[in-house]
Amino acid sequence: MRETTHPGLIVNPRSGRGKAERFDLVRECRTRGIELVVLQQGDDLLSIAEALVSRGADAIGMAGGDGSQALAATIALRHDLPYVCVPAGTRNHFAFDVGIDRADVIGALDAFAHGVERRVDLARVNGRVFVNNASLGVYAKIVQSEDYRGAQLETIARMLPDLLPPRGAAFDFGFVAPHGALWQGPQLVLVSNNPYRPPRPGVAGNRRGVDGGVLGVIAVRVVSPSEVLSLIAVESTGQIPKRPEWLDFAPTAFTVDAGAPVDVALDGEPCLLDPPLRFESIPAALRLRVLPANSHRRGPRPRRRP
């Protein structure tokens, strides 16, 4: 592995409610000889990362949440550069699933100089990279709310009844299931970079690894908010529900058709994509740099609730 001589880090100062400032990332980067770019309101992160590479950066990193990680990883993928994930967001699901200590924000910087490389997968939909997942349906609608960032559970509880039957209209998208049947208008579709178990009581959502070369697809059709709770109760046992309202499979590619542009929550960030939505796994795409202690970790194993 060639040693990096010009590492560069992009920092989103608003992520994690100001984690970058609390941990004084500016000073820590200067101490380590890392070129630092702090995003300003309205900056184009992709252009910032490209400019960093054009100035000679031979390794790039991102200090921010998962949506920012996906954009910076896009440039690392484009130029086949080593990538460092600094967990300066709120939840940092990607960091957790690749085995990075989310509590050690400053320690993550040492991966530039002392890290070892491991290849991890990325995923893509219509050319846009994501590191965690893309959600369609109720969640994609909920994340558009201005209240969501500050009060997630309250916003979900308030909006969910209006998005599900009998009040909510059917979603105008569908796909062909593995058994050949057409699934039209599911309330939720979650497409993840490697199979992903969503959060459930007592267990955080996570993946068994991010190097399997496949997508994870979960689709749910329900008829009422109470049935959502029923499905959650079944899933909380740690078993995949074997019910006609629930699909769970792991393809390498997946297509969703629709009659109009589709709202998507891409790594938790709202966007609107034109159909058809073509999802694909990009195996071993990212040259992730991690500290040696984490180099062989595949990420946490899901824990079953007693």
C-alpha cells in the first residue's frame, strides 16, 4: 500500500450538531498535516471534493453524516483513491457497520497515516452512490418534513396515519418480485448496500458486513398503521416475517418502475429521481482506510432480543 503524502478532509460543520467544532477538527487536522476544507452553506460537496483531488490530494476523507459520506465516496470511487470515514454525523450508520469506533472522532483521522486498506462495497441508483440505503414510500415522504431532523419519532408518529390506508393514497411505483409477481404500490421499499436489518426494539439497525457484493431489498405492504406495529412485533424476534405482506431478498441489481418521478430518501437525504430506478451493487468499490485494529472487522453482528 502506497503511503499518502497529501491527505485531504472535507468537514460538514453542521453535522452531528456541531461535532467538528466540539472536537476541534481544524486544529487536529493541522497538527497531522491534513488539508482541511470546511463546507459553507450552499457549497457543492462533489465540486469541493473534485477540487481537493485536483490540488493533489492522494487520499480523501469526509467528516460528516452518511449523506455527506456518500458524496465524498463518489469522488474517491471516481479517482480510485483511499478513503477515510470520520464519524462526525449524528448516527454514522456506515461507520458503525464497517467497524469504525463512532465515539473516537479524532482517532479516525489517524487512518490517513496509519490505516490499512480494505475494500468495501458501494451501491448506486440511477448513477447516484449511497453507502447505507435508499428508502421509497412512507419514509421518503417523512424525511421531507422540516420537523424530522429535530423530532424524528414525533414526526413519524404524526405523519404515518396520513400516509397509510385508509387515509393515504397508494404509492405509484412497483417492481417484479423474485417469484415473478408484480408488487405494485408497497408502502415501504428499503434498498440497502448489502442486506440490512432495520432497527427494532432493543436492537440497532445494522448489517453483517459491507463486502458481500449484493443489495438488500425489504418491501412491505400493509393495510393500516396497526399492521405496521404487527409487522414490527414479528420482526423484533429477530426472524424474517414469512408473510405475504413482507418481502426480503438479496439481488445484485434491482429495478423499480413508476409513472412519475419518485421520492427517495438516499442515506436519509430527500431527493426526487426519474423512473425507472435502477439499483446496483458496486462490489469492492471503495478503498476504505481503517486503523489496523478494525481492518478485519466485517461490522457488528445483529443481536437478537431475548
